[in-house]
Amino acid sequence: MARNREFNTEEVLDKAVELFWHKGYNGVSTQEMIDDFGISKSSMYGAFGDKKQWFIAALTRYQKRAIMEVQSSFQEYDNVKDMIQKILESTAENAMSDKNHKGCFIVNSAIELAPHDIQVATILRNHRDMLETILVEAITKGIEKKEFSKDKDPKVLSRLLCCTISGIEADSKFIEQTSYFESCIKTIMKVLD
């Protein structure tokens, strides 16, 4: 008879997110995972499998949370343009307040693994597609409400915003001047006018 799992999978998966986010896939050993998670090797392999499977589960968990957060932001906010500015500003503020400069787990994974790992690249492409879809819907709503000019292309603007968010997350790993990000956000908001 199989033994019952002696740990909370959700809590351990959250630890995996933090560990891989902080150190990257290649910076984490299997032994470090076992030590950090506080579980046995057999329990670790029994829950999700090897290190790669744990990484995929952690990345998927992180990206689902990120998408839900953006979706709920637009559902709670009536003014699309203000919400876009708030998302950009909070992205910069969160990145700047991180003293470890760990950036964004998605951006870090794209840089470290996507060029040579089809599975990771697919997850990240799907994430970008979902984010673009949310932004296209929001920008279209903003155009209908006359927050944006009707000659704006929602798809192009959504891609610009995705690139801006990724850029903020990547640059925050080595740029510490708040004014740098403020000027970028101000310029992007002018483009949206």
C-alpha cells in the first residue's frame, strides 16, 4: 500500500516557485530542492517527478497567478487607461523594491531556458498570448469608451505593453533609478493617447 504524502503540495510548490525564481533552473540542484522543501527524495519524485517537472509545475503556477492578477485588475477598474498606468507603475515599484533584484520569474525563464527548451518556450508563448488577449480586450473597451483614439490598433498596443512590462522586469535587475522607469511609463502613456 502506498504511503500518504506527508506534505502540503501547494506549499511545497510555492517554495519551488521561490527557489527557481531566485536561482534559476540551472542554479538549483536536486539536493537543494529536497533541503529547501523539507521533503524526502522519494516524496519529491512522487509528487511531480524530476527537477524539470518541478520547474514546469512552478513556472505554470506562477504564470497562472500572474494572468489571474491582470484579469482581476481590469475587472475591478472602470478606467482602462488608468489601470494600464497602474499596472506599469506597480510593475516598476515591485521590481525596484526587490532588494535581491530577482526580476520576473517568467522573464528570467525566457532568458535562461526558452531559446533551447521547447516546453518552456511553449508555456511562455502561451502566457504572452493570454496576456495579449486580456490587453486587447481592455484596450478595445478603452477605445469604445473614448479613452483611446479609435485609430489605435489594440493588438499592436497590447504587444507594446507586453514588451514594456518585460523590459521593466529585465532592466530592474541592474537599473536602480526610479526615474528611468517613470520616464518610460510616461512615454508609453503618451503613445496610448
